[in-house]
Amino acid sequence: MKKDISVIILTLNEEKHIKRCIESLKPFVKEIFIVDSFSTDKTIEIAEALGAKVYQNKWPNNHAIQFQWGLDNCPIETEWVMKMDSDEYIEPELASEIPKRLENLEDNISGIYLKRKVFFMDKWIRWGAFYPHVLLRIWRKDDGRMEQRWMDEHIVLSKGKTILIDKADIVDHSKNSFTWWIDKHNNYATREMIDLKNMKYKFMPADNSLKENNDPQAKMKRLVKEKIYSRLPLGTRPFIYFFYRYFLRLGFLDGFRGFVWHFMQGWWYRMLVDVKCYEFERKLKNYDDIKVMIEKEYGVKV
């Protein structure tokens, strides 16, 4: 079963990161598939030079749709599949441990959780309930698919149990600028607003398959988000979340860069989502069709 794993990575102008990502994966994977949204930099050139297979698909404005396209269209022949982001890499200890664990897994194991550590402004964010961030990143090809949501999507297993490999981590360490980070989270906020408003107005189908999935951690987070957080008053819930992370979960121990992270990601981003939710309701008064309003006002086709 040596190197019986393939990896899918979504890319768009990731020449800063893609080499680091691929080189960390090569020691233990059989094939690396790049699903590229027509990059204009050297992403494809770098990836192909390192042996990755590149497939291109127009960006559908949705990570879940694009990743599922990769699962459906890349010629994956291995039993196991792995999801990676281009600005992530695998620590050497984890690269050594994964094939050892795959070699001896029982047949009833369908998914593998990995720990992730996040760097922000070159600092490891260790506090604020942000480490370890445990994610289902490896699964048997025939037993998993990507949950179809606008934000906070998960790999959903159709059967089997899961294990955690906790010897080392995936590392999320972006080399992009703070301005890039703000622009990215502004786009994320629009998508999360759409998800939240869909809970209320149901203007598009909702993928609720996670409720039947045997992933207690993901189901609990989704339950808290949909049944508690989403029902709190606009403007108050970002403050509550930041207070929880920064004070109750000791985020202040991460220093100045940690404060910037917890404030921007835990309060500013959440407030941005709330403001967009408030704006949505005001704009909706001038439209008869929610989908038309979203496309015209936010440039997003749903």
C-alpha cells in the first residue's frame, strides 16, 4: 500500500506557495492533482515541473463545487484521497507517519483526521482555542465527498469510522500580504452571509448530509453555529466570540501578532458578516427575487 494516496489542491495564482506545498507531499503520495482556475502567474509551470498533474476548471465562485469537480474529474486511481490548500505544507514527521498508519489500518476506517497549526504574520497562533485545529483531510475515495455549502464545508463520509494522527501537523502559513488577507476575508464574509441568509429564506438547496455523518466534532460546531450563534443579535455575537477566544481561551498569550489575528479573524471578520447580513435585509426590500438581488448587489450567482 506504499504511496496509495492522491492529493487534490485548488489553485489560483499560487506561485508563492505551490512549490513548498508539493515538495512536502512528494515523500508519501503517489499523485498530486492541481485543479487550477486559470492562473496567470507561474503556478502551473512550477506544479508541472514538480510532477503534479494540472487540470483547469473555471472558478465557480465556490470552493466546495470546485473541489468536488476535482474529485469527479481527476483520474484518481489510489484508494485514499487527501485535501490540501496551496498555502499549507506537511511537517516531515507527519509525512513519515501517514504511510505507516495507512499500511496497518482496519477496513472499517474510512477517514483520517490531521492536526493543523496556523501561522499569521509568521507567528504560530497557539492560543484562543485555535490549536490544534483538527480536520478530516484523508479519506477512502469511494467513501467521501465534499459537502456542498458556501462556507464551512466538510468532507462527508458515507460509512466507516475515523482516526486521528496526532504525531505532527499540517501547517497553514500564507506568504501573502495583510491587504490580501483582508480582501480574502471580505469575500469569505459575503459567502458566509449567503449561507446564514439561506437558513432563513431557503432560496437554494441546503446540503444537510453532515447530520448523518459520523463526525461528532464537525456536527457539534455546525450545531452551535446554526442553533446558537446565528440566533444571537447582530453586532453582539462577534464581541462574545472574541471575548471567548481572547480572554477565556487565553488568546492574549499569543502577543501582539496574536492580538491582531484574534481581533481581525475573531471580531472584525464576524462583524463584517453581521454588517453584510444587515445590509442584505435592507437591500432585499427593493427586490422581488433574492437570487437576482444577490447577483446584482454582490456579484455572486447562486
